[in-house]
Amino acid sequence: MLTVRISDKRISVGRSRRPRREPGFALIRVTIAGICNTDLELLRGYYGFAGRPGHEFVGVVEEADSAYWVGKRVVGEINLGCGKCDWCVQGMGRHCPSRRVLGIVKHPGAFAERLTLPEGNLLEVPGTLTDEEAVFCEPVAAACEIQEQLGKLRGERVAVLGDGKLGLLIAQVLQVGGAQVHLFGRHEKKMAIAEAVGVRVGGSGEFDVTVDATGSAAGLATAVRMTRARGRVVMKSTVAEPVCIDMAPVIVKEISLVGSRCGRFAPALRLLAGRKIAVRPMIADTFPLREAERAFQRAAERGCLKVLLTP
């Protein structure tokens, strides 16, 4: 089958064997996959990654232990926990110390014609959603994770830094949740997507919560500077280079730094199915899998939003 690989900070497309399905796993034919900023950072050296990337996908189950899943259109939680540790027992397998992560840590990713995932990771895609909409489930879930971590932000002033793919989704998710969201970015056309659903663009003063989704090493220092005393900074950026900031204002203003990564898919699917989040305007381009190198180049262009791959 056709697969994409990262090695020595280079993209290559080749052939590999159809994956073997472990007991309890499903074999999934990928119908669409999305390139996100984490994939770009893996290419730049994040995690010292080498292997098959891709963790945003929609697919159709071809084989599974449970007949229920066969033929279903699905998305899948990307963390593969051990199922036995305290984190897994609590339903928090995304923090399992021995977890594998689809397309990131020790489990081949979605940039291929087929992949495998545990059946327990699968969620059926509602018939009202197209593949192009459902492929946003993983990043929308990452946006929803902020609400799970911080609780209700209704009425709070929230600054989202970065008008890239994740920043736009975070701004919309928190706006739907009742926060007073201000989006800060550099591209009027991109910010207009969030502005169309009520998100404020720009603003002044300090904020109760500031979310760094800039994808840059400098974003965290800016977020700290914009946050009020005893406020919270949510760190969403994944960057290959080290991040260094002056901790004095964090200590003096007693700011809480909150690391934030993956979220649960079920709330994200509900938001997407309810047409609460505008994702279609975020699709910049679609490429066949065999043109993955060109797709990555396009995704890395300044101002580009979501680039999709179709096997």
C-alpha cells in the first residue's frame, strides 16, 4: 500500500505491506487525512521523529473483532494506552506512561491507505458530516480539552494568540462555550472566519485566560505578558526548538501555566455535527497521497490553513 514517511527531516512516498491487525484492533481504509502543525514540526525534528506521520483522519473499517464496526465510517482517538494503569482505568489513556500515539509515538500514522487502531478508540461519524468536516475532529477535540481542564469559562475574557488552524478552532469552541473571546493574529482573511461566528478580533487590556496557539517559541512570553494577575495561560503550541521565557512575571503575577494537548472526540463530534464550528472555510487545498511532499510544502506556506490528503 502507498505510505508517507518522514526520515532525516525529509518526506518520502513509497510502498509498504498492508498492516496486520492485532486482536482488539480494527483495520481501517483511510478516506481522508489532514496535515496539522504538529506534522510540520515532526518534519522539522520535533521528538526526533522518524516514521509514518498523520493523526487526523476519517476512514472505513474493513476488519474488526466486532462485526458492528465493519463498514462503519469512523474517526479515532489517537492515544493507545496500556488499558491497565491508573490513568487508563480512569479513562485518561492519553496520559498512560506507556502509551503509543498514532503517527507520533510508536504507532504508524494516517498518511497511508490503511491503518490500525484499537476498536475502543473508534467513534462512528454521523451521517450528516462529510469526510472533509469530520477530519477536523482531532483538532476540535484538542480545543475542547481547554474547557475540560479549566472548566466553564462563561463570561471570562479570553485571548487566543495565533490565527492558524488550531487557534481558529480554539477561538470558536471557547466562543460557543460562552467566553468573551478575542483572537489575535496577522491575517485578516483567516481571522474573518472566527469573526463571522462572533469572535472579537484584537483587543486591549489584560485577560483572564490567554491561549498560546502561535506555534512559535516566542508565543508563550507574549501570552504571559497579556494575562492578568492570577490568570491562566494555556500552552497549546508544539515547536521543535526549545522555549525560553523570563519566569519573573509568571511568579510576580502568580500566573498558572497549563499544558494542554489532546482531548476527547465525542464532544468534538457533537460540535461538528451541530454545525457549531465553521471548518469548511479553513480548507486551503487537497492533494492525493502520492503528492504528500508537495502537500507538506503547501501546508508550510505562510498563511495556509488546512491541507488534506486523499488516498
